[in-house]
Amino acid sequence: MRNPVDINKYLINLVKPKKLKAYKNYKVWQDGNMAKIIFSNKFLLQKLSYIHNNPVEYGLCSLPWDYKFSSAVNYPARLGC
């Protein structure tokens, strides 16, 4: 049986882009978070609206509740999404 480290190196070399001069590491998420305290209902509704409208802004759907992974369907329409 091969050493797991050798297998990892083999897999990395297998999927590494060949045309780039140097192999670069990329991040999917940014470091840290931007946690905010929910201090009012208005602020909460603003953040929910922002989250629910992201797929619409990116052209993935025409209405927030049409997006497959959206939680907008769990909220009444009066939220202003």
C-alpha cells in the first residue's frame, strides 16, 4: 500500500493546471467574518432581503423564492424581498 502523502502529491499533480507558469493556491472563502448584531427588526429584514435577493441579482432566478436553495419560501411575502 502506498503512503497517503505520496497519494496526495500524485493527486495534486494530476489536477494541477499545466499551462500556468506557477501553481497557485486559491481561496474559496475570505478570512474572518463580518458578524453584525441584529439591533432592530428593520435591520433584520434588510439583511434577509439582501440574502434572498443575491440569486436574483446574479441572474440565477427572477424571484427570490424561485431559487432552489433559497430560504425565502419560509418567510411571508410582506418582508419586501
